[in-house]
Amino acid sequence: MKGWLVAVAAVIIVTSCAELILPSGRIKNACRTAFALVCLSVMLRPLFLIVNDGQNTFTVGSAVDTDYVNAANDYYCRVNSRELKKILTGKGYPVESAEVTGEFTGGKFAVEKVFVKLENSVISGEDEHIICIEEITSVICSALGIASDKVAFYGE
């Protein structure tokens, strides 16, 4: 009950401050409507809990959080994969693909594994350039700040 009263008081204080700051006109009316909806939802929360037998079963927030984490995870994997391929290609390593997998938790992305497919496994037939896996691993580790055991290569 105390938490609910604090929340109601906080929303009313923020609403009052916003009313004083905002210029008159359409913007003020729109903000006033938005704040009224927020106040109403904060005030009706105990009623919602009574209807649901005191259990907070409203889980839309957790579904949204899960979707956000999954989207962020996919985004960071794609961006890191694309950037890693650019870095390796720029250093002269013939990379067919680079895939970064990881997990986005606590606002940070942690790389779990890096898979690199080289265009030519060991020796290029045209210039007979020997591709050193240790050199490529070193470049990957320094670019992503990971340990070498998280890097895997696969070829043809």
C-alpha cells in the first residue's frame, strides 16, 4: 500500500511539474492527456490486483523484454559478423563468411563463439599464400576482445 501511495504521489508531482513547464496549446493538451492516462493506470493498479486475487499476472512487460533482448541479440550478432568479415578481408585474409554468436544480457553483448569459413582452406593456388590460422585467430581475438578458444574455423 505504501508503494502504491508513493507511486501515485510521484506521478502527480511529475504531472504538476510538466504542466508548469509546457507551453500552452496542442502540446500541453496532448501531454495532459498522456499524464492523465498514466495517473489513472497507477491509481487503478490495486483494483487490478484485487481482481486477480493479489497475483500480478500481467506479463506483457516480460514478453516485451524478451522480444527486445532477442532483437538486440540478433542485431549484435549480425553487426559483429559483418564488421569481423570487413576486418579480416581488410587484413588480406580470404574470408567467405564470419558468424558471431553471443548473448545480450544486462545491456552488454558477450561473444560466445566465432565461426569463420575461409575461401581457401590453407593455400591459395594463384599466389601460393599460406594462410596462418594463428594469425587470423589473433586478429579476431583482438578485434572482439575474446579468448582464442572461442574461435572456430571450417573449410571446404
